[in-house]
Amino acid sequence: MTTGRNLAVDHERRKRIAPFVDGIDGLEGVSDPSPSVEQIAIGVQELRRISAIIDNMPPRAKQVFLMSRIDGLTYVEIGSHLGISPKTVFSHMVVALERLRSEMASGK
């Protein structure tokens, strides 16, 4: 269920960005309307991998990451919802992004 919601949010985000991407060198194939079966399979594997990495993040870092990246909230809004300062939100986001970056690079 979460994956479906995330895919829907990503799709809507791509629709909003698409008009700005057209014509930028090197991004011609980004909005391919009909990906191949192989591309879909790779995408599904990557989504599962990212989801597993997010699930294994420290609870507060995970919460901050999802509120920022999925819900689209600013650090100030996240801080207000969680009762913490925007600087603390930033610190949690650093932890989340470093974990995501390092585990994606290591191929875990």
C-alpha cells in the first residue's frame, strides 16, 4: 500500500516537473511514456531496495525523511509537527540521506 502511494506521489511530481525538463540536454528520455519490461523490473527492484533501506533507518530519521520527501513538508513544518527545531530536523535528514546514499552505493 505504501509503495502504491509513493508511486502515485512520484507520478504527480513528475507531471509537474515534465514541462521544465523538456529541452534540457541529456534529459530527453526521462519522460518515456512506455518503459520496457526490463526497465519496469529494475524499477521495482530499486523501489524495494529503497523501501528496505528506509524501513531500517532510525525511527525519527525515517519519520523526518518521509515527511520531507513524500509529504513535501519543509523543515520548519516538520519541526512544528514533531515539536523539534528545524536544525534538529536537518540533523535527522542528514542521517537519513547519508544512510540512503551509503547503502545504495554499497549495493546492500
